[in-house]
Amino acid sequence: GFENCLTYFEKACLLLWPQGDPWTNHKNVVEHTCDCSGGTDGSSTFAKNPSFLLTNMGNAEAEIMIVLRKREEDIQHCPGWIQLHVHKGNDTGGMESERRYDVCPRNALFCTEKHYFGEAALVFRLRENERLQLTASASSYCTCTLTATSVDRFQLNPLPVSYTYTIEGTLCPTDPLNSSLILRNNNEERVEKLVVALSQEPVRQRTHSVGLEVWLNRDSQSEDGHPRFITEFRKDALVVFNFSLSLKRNEIVTFIPLAKRRLNTLPFSMSVYSSLPLQREEAI
């Protein structure tokens, strides 16, 4: 019978499995339901989309088919595209699952096209013990099923969601603190790593160079002091920065988005991803 129809390297094909085929009797199938929040794939919240860790558990290459399929009722009532993004998985040195948040469509290993008919699919080979992070996105809120099929041994596990803090607004060159995000560590444990995604809406169909200043325990009343980090300026609609730091209990980190050119208005969105909960502070 017919089990799957997919687009493989932009060529339509049918996969036919005869009823008595040994492949049918021995294939491994794993399915997970996921809710795509919807929105542009250029948003700073892109990394909040449902993600999964795909791992080859065998001692040889594994050929695996991945299908992202919209729920039937959502195809009718939630029009728009769905897309599957593939990034290299985190190498933690063990079997535990660690989610990557420094992901965006631009730094993916590869992506499917944006499919408007409710299904996106990929077939690829994983090397021995190779890990890939799969991220599902959609233009509008919908429920999808992610299915992996192979005759080889593999695992497909949902990745836990970390803490996310987002600010949206307009970059103000005369008062950058109004666009800043201030977070305090109230944990006994130190915060060692933060990921920041910064997105912008094009102005007159153009994107502008944006970057970040990162301050630790910044004194807004003093003109002395220097930021801990100053990033390079990038012109992409969505840029992602990784920061390694040591934020102790009660210490504060301030993220200030910057535009290289002096613009009157530049709509933006900035999201900070953390493995530990942080307390949001108001700018003074």
C-alpha cells in the first residue's frame, strides 16, 4: 500500500512498500506531536519553535526519512507554510539532550522549502553517533506531527524549552536604555552562558546594521565603566550571539541593542535564552 509521498531533492516521488516486504516489518517509526507558534522565521523568538534531537544509535551510517505533517483540520483552517530546519546537534559528550538556542534559518545546515500544502519531508544519512537538531516552524499557529522512519537504530527526542525573555519596540538612539533588557540572577548557581537573538523589521525594504552592548552590574548613574562585550554589527534580519560569562547570585546583566546608523525608528525584537530562571528588572 501507499504510505508516504514526499519531495526528495525537489523531485516528486512515491515510496511503495509491498505488504510482504521485510523492510516494512522491520522499520522503526517514531512520532511526536508539536505545536508551532507561528510567525516569521526572522523573529528573535525563532528558537522557541519545537525542536528535536535526532541521534544515530548504530555503528554505521543510518538513512532516515523525516516528515513534518500538519494536522488535517489545520490544513483547512490555518493556511500558510510549514518548514523544517536542520542544525548540528550539541555535542555534550553524553546521552543527555541539550538544546541549541543559537539557531536561525541562516545558520542551518539545510532547510526544506516552505510548503503550503501541509507536508515537508527530508531523507538523509547520519554518520555513526551523529546528532542533528530538527526545528519545525510555521507561518501561523498549528499542530503538526514529526515522523522519523528508518530500518536502522535511532532516537528522536523532544528537546526541553529553556527560559526566554523578550523585549519588542523601537530602537531609540537618544535613550538606548529604553530598548534594553535587564536581567538579575537570583539563583545560587552561576549563569555561565546566555544566547541573545536580535531581529529587526526592514525599513523601506532595507535592513540595517545592528549589534549589542552587554554590561555587568551597570551603574546607570555613572558615566564611568565599560561594557563587558561589544558585538560586531550585522545587517541580517535575525542575528544570534553567544555569550560566555560568570553571572553570580544577585548580579545583573544588561543587553542594549544598537543600530550603526542613526535612525529615527527601527522596529526590533530581542530575546535572551537562559538555562536558569532570571528576574527581569526595570531600567532606572
